[in-house]
Amino acid sequence: MSGPWVEKYRPQNLENIVGQTHIMDLLKNYVDEKSMPNLMFTGPAGVGKTTAALALVKSILGEYWRQNFLELNASDARGIETVRTNIKNFCRLKPVGAPFRIIFLDEVDNMTKDAQHALRREMEMYTKTASFILSCNYSSKIIDPIQSRCAIFRFAPIKGQDIIKRLEYIAKEENFEYEDSAIQIIVYFAEGDMRKAINILQASASMGEKITEDKVNDVVSKARPRDINDMITKALTGDFMGARDSLRETMVTQGTSGEDMVNQIYQDIVKRAMEGKMDPDIYINLIEAIAQTDFRIREGANPRIQLEALLTKFL
Amino acid sequence: MRWTDKYRPKAFKDIIGNGKQKKEIEAWVENWKNDIPQECLLLIGPAGTGKTSIAHIIASNFSEFIELNASDKRSYDIIMNTVGESATTQSLFSNERKLIILDEVDGIHGNDDRGGTRAIGKIIKTSHHPMVMTANDFYSKRLTSIKPKCKVIKINKVHTNSINALLKKICKEEGVIADPVAIKELAKRSNGDMRSALNTLQVIADDSKKLELSDLDTVSQKDNTNNIFDSVRRVLKSKSIDKIKKSMMLDEDPTLVMEYLAENIPREYEKPEEIKKAYEMISEADLYFGRARSSRNYTYWRYATDFMGIGVALSKEETYKKFTRLTGSMAFALMGRTRGKRALRDRIAEKMSKKLHVSNSVAISMFPELEIMFENDELAYEIASYLDFDDDEIKRFRNRKIPKKVIKKMEKRKLEEKAKTKVFKESSLNVAIENKDKTEKTSQIEKNTESENLKKDKKKKYSVKSENENKNNNQKNTENKDKKEKKETAQKSLFNF
């Protein structure tokens, strides 16, 4: 056991990456040729974008990959300043012991437009010494000039059976017994997100010898904040101020992102409707409002304000 | 002459409030005078509470002092050249210590003052002289590396009554005829900031020699929140487009005004229908602020202002005839209150993002599962040491510390494993020890092919040896090595699969 399983069982070469076989075949060509264009990996969370990038980098750069590789993710400072200095300086240097250098920028959709523009110049200036791998959730948030300079690979959510295989493999490696139905439930909740699936698996495994259906359900319900349910109940019963307070608590203190909040509110509403606790007409109106909120947040509005406004629709 | 300078305290006894802190500082000075070197002093507190005054009073106890404040450029080179030089040298003519004052250290700018904090860290380490720093923001990122090296003293806001008394005294000395109610109001509005209170008083009363309540409205206080509240009240209470348009013309960040409006909508409006409509308008305004931001097209602001002003005003059916207590944005208050908590959260996320190749927000989304994993003592220890968490960070995920017993057990197990693998590879003579305590991990290691074992052998021998030499110091080191090896094993088995 060494730390979280998500890292321990991160596939280290392209052959072992689950799902995306199509993409992996193409990427393997780059390894054979020892050259690659600028790449862009797009797709939802937990489908193997970072894993593919790291594996590709290791295969192409070989032994000296650490020296010739720069990884910057969304939490690193990536303003225009970084692009102009750090990335530029890295590109300028000659690769040592490898055909070229690789820069991996994770979650490029979170970079500012200015930084993206600065990046675009660098992508064409240093083609001889450096290649870029960009990853993002939504390719629509990337400026066109960058998209046009990249080969774009669209990663799909990982299929249920692939996740099952992987989870079973991990459980076996870690010497845990499991119920087949438990794995099924994990797959259902993970929604094609391998990272989430493995996290749920490890959390369930930490609670005892055998991974059972009950334990998985326990983990999933605990990991999904109860607050969301409470918040919606408060709003539906007319206590707007109370609902707004819980919303702020969840977003400000726990740091849940606006996107996650929308997802969880959506899931909660769907659950209520399926259990017959909600009038169909109200349900449709609420879904419309949620969709609207989702759109506005993506358009660049302030997620907290938008969600507060969404809560008023529940009154 | 500015009254803030004229009435600046000259000695410790003149300082208002913060009695306990004062004593600590006096003791610090006393110790220096008796040639007992002290830690560097870091005074943290809001504006106008007397930090700089204290620093200067301290300075009056020493023969010389050097000061560097926010108005000076404070990059690495500049700090080292000015302060760094004198920090390690002594004055030519006297043996006395000289004081180094660095004002507003949290104001060191990331870009223009590159390397400033690093220079300060270096000076703290090497200086033979007393040093005092001041800062406003306890949680500032720039202080994280400095704080642990200093004696941190928190200077608190001065109580309204103390300010009230001070203002009265000054009015008397300056011959100002003042309405006691006005003085009280002025003290209250200054919100613990003596400098701002004194400045306001001087502006009003320096020439006229009188202070009345009505004067306070003409002179703008440090913050404009009162004006914001007027606008908010107007929007919530009125339906006249003309009046509202005028009240929305105010010298404030419009998104801040929006926050204040949103905060108070459900306090004033009572019918759900009204709240819904009004909030829809806020949401619409916010959308256009967002669009303005992302497209740099600030003409969008005029729509946003109309939405949040007139739109919100017209959402009510009728004006309520009641008094509503308006408040500032509670969301901001919450952010302020939970700042330490959020800083901790971000620190954890940062550690995770490095090790797990994910961004901070993805790391945060993994917290709930981690919380469950941390209920298991042994797993908690494994993960915490893998991610290099400290005690505070561990406490984020579980209520109590990991029991010492478990830590000991895990550490022991690791050592044994290492010894075991060594024994296993060198010969099978010591099978007895091996059988004594078999864990599932040995089986994993046994999976290794013989050739790889040989290759690793050297490395392990070294680590076991060093352990014996200095168990405590090297424990961490070997642990890391151990982990690395295990990772390799895992990878290896993955490939085999």
C-alpha cells in the first residue's frame, strides 16, 4: 500500500490504459516515430487524459523524461507572465538525451484568453525543440488559433465493462474480496470517471475486509454532501435565507465548484422526481432553471450568485 | 502639522489598547538591551491600530535604525543591499545594536519585488541586530515562510470607547468644541482605525474648531459602505426609475453593489414571487458583468446596472412599510471567517495536486472519499505519509490524531519489511525471522523476479545500514525509498498483467 490507489494504479504505459483503445493506437505511432505534433486531449474528468499524456511522455522521452518535461496544471500560476517566462525558457533550451522537450498543460480551459494568446506564439516558434500536450474539459473554451495548431483527441467516458475489469484487477492486487453487485454500483455512480470509481473502491475497502454493496452505498451517500439535500428541502419549503446559508457554507467553506453544485442539485431533483415526491410540471420548470444556470455559469457569470438565483426558483 | 503625527504615541505608555501585547514587546526590548538576542518581531494587525507607532517607539530605544516600507521598491537585490549589508555589520562608532524595521511586509509585490520575501528570510537568519516587521494580513501567502521564523504578535483593533476618549482629549487640546454624540459616532465609524478617525477629525475641525453630527456626513469616511447602503435602501424602497438611476451612480465597484443588493433582497421582500423576480434580475446582471469581464466589453455594465437597480426595484408589488436592517454581504463575511479553514484546504489540495497530477479543484473533489479512507487508522497513516500531510492537515480529514500506537506499528512494519527483503535476497538462512511476522506485502515483494532483486540489493543494503546508524533521522528517508520500491513493484506487476 502506498498512498491513494488512483496514483498507485495509474497506468504507466500506453498499452495499459483502459478504454480509449482507438486513441492509444494513434499515440503509439508517435512513440515509434519518435516525433509528435502538438496534441490536445479533451474530455470529461477521470477518463485518462493526464495518464495518457504522462505515459506518452515517458515512452517518447525515455530515460531522461524528467529533465525534458514540464508539467503545469491549473493550480500552478499560469498567467501571461508564466507563459512568457517559464514556458518560454523551457522551450528555448535544447533537449538533452531525448529527441525534443514536452510541455504538458493541464486544464487549459482555465487559462485566461491573454495567456492562451501568448501561448499560441510559443507553440509555433519552438516547434523544433518542443512539443505541447494540452488537456481540457471543454475544447470550446480554447481559442481557435490554439485548436488549429493541435491534433485534437476526444476522450470518451470509460465504458462500464472496462471500469469493472480495472476495479476487479485492483481489488485482486490488494487482496480484497468483493461482491459483484458492489462493483456494479460503483460503476453506476462513477459515470465513466475512473478516478472517482477507484476512490470509491478504496474508501469502501478501508471500511473492512470485504467490499460489499452496503459499504459502497454507505460511501457514496457519505461522500455526497447531505447539505445539498437539506438545502433543496429548505428552498422547497420556502426558507430561502436558510437555503442560501447552506449554499454558501458548501461553496465557500468546502470549496465545492459551481459545476459540481449544479450536478448535485440536478441529481437530487431527479431523485426526488423519480421517487414521486415532486409534481411533473414543477420538475420540468426546475430543470429548465437548472439548465439556464448551468449555461450562465459557463458563460462566465459568478457561480454563487447564479446558484442563489436558482434557489429562488424552488420557492 | 498632521494630527496623526502630532499625537503619535511617543512611549509605550501612550499606546492605547493592546495591553498584553505591549508588555511582551517591552520585555523583548529589555532583553535586547541586556544583550540577550531575541527572535525577530512580527506585528500583525489591521490598519490604524498602531503597529508603525510601536515600531518607532521600539526604535527610540536603540541608537540607530533603518526602515524600509512599502513605498520603497523591495526586490531581493534592493533589500540585500540596503538592509542585508547592515544586518551583519556593526556601526563604526558604537557597539550598540541597530534596529531594522520592515514595514508592511505583506505588501511585498509578487512581480515588482521579486525575491523580497526570500531576502527577508535570509536576513532573519543571519542578522545580529534586532528586527521588527509589520503586516496587516495574518493569512497572506507572503508571510507563510516568514511567520515560523518570527515571534508573531497580533495587534488588535482599538475599542470604540478608547478611541472616543482619545478624540475627546485631542478636541480639548486643540480647542475644538465638539458634540459628544458626534465624537461617539466618529469613533464608531472609524471601526478601530485610529488614524482614520484622527484624519477625519482634523479635516472637519482644524479650521472651524467645532464638530457636529451633520459634519460627519459631508466628509467621506474611509469606506463608502454607508453610501452603498443608501443606494441599496433606495432600490429596495422605491419604484421611481429616475431616483433609482441616480442612486446607482456611485463610486463603487458595481459587482460589490450587486452583492449587497442580493444579500438584502430576502430581508426586505417577503413574497417568494418577488424574491424570485428580483433574484432573476441579479442573476441577469451578474451574467452581463461576467460577459463584460470575459470580453473586455464594459458597455455591458449599463445593462447590468439597470437589471440590478431598476429590475430589482420593480420586482416588488408594493413598497413595504417597515424598517429593515440592511447588512453587508454575509457571503463575504463567511469568506473572512473561514479564511484559515480555506487556506488549510488549499494547502492540502496543493500537496495532492503535485503528487497526484491533478488540479486543486479536482483534489478538493476527492476530499469526501479521503475522509472515509482516513477513518481507518493504518490507511490514514499510509496516505498521510504518502502525501506528506502535517498534523493540521490530517485533522482536516479525521477528528483525532493518528494514534501513536498505529504510527509506531506501521513504522516498525516498514523496517521489518526492509530487513526481511534483504534477508530474503541474501540467503534463506534467516527464514525464522521472516515467518515471525508475515504481512501481505512480503508476498508482493516476493513476486519480484530474481534478477531485479539482485539489482536492487545494493540499494537496500545501504538503506538498512544507514537506519542502524541513525534511526530517527533516516527513518523518513528510508521510508521514501521503501515507498519508491513498492511503487516499482506495483508497476512491475502491472506490466506483467
